[in-house]
Amino acid sequence: MVSKNVIVTCPNGIHARNASEIVQFAMQCRSELMITVGERRVNPKEIFSLMAASIKQGDELILQCSGENEQEDLEKLGKLFL
């Protein structure tokens, strides 16, 4: 398992369009992905979970990835929050 901390730089945080892109990417990954924001753990393969997390610009996230392409998937996932 690998993890990475990222700060959300998207001016509007994670809204419907961003969330859709994240879910589409996550569904293609062979790795297991998890996002932690504050005390909440979010499965990036579930759009409702992402939207309910109310991720805003400046929020610090912990991205976790475990599996076959974990390092590559982690780097790509991290870029979706910038």
C-alpha cells in the first residue's frame, strides 16, 4: 500500500464534473483506492460518496492505493485534485 497527502487546488473544490472524472479514472484502476478527508473515508469509485464529502479548495486529502499498479494509480489520482 502506498499513500500520498495532497492539497486540493481546484478553485471550486470537487464538484459534479470533477467527481465524474475521478470516478471514471477510479473505475479503470486495478488497484483499490481510498481517500481520507478529515475523519471521513471515501471510495472514489462512488460518485455520491465523493459529492457527500464536500471536498473544498484547500482541504488536505490522504490518498491510499493498494494493488497491482498502486504507485502509478496513486500519482494519476493525485493529479485529479490539482
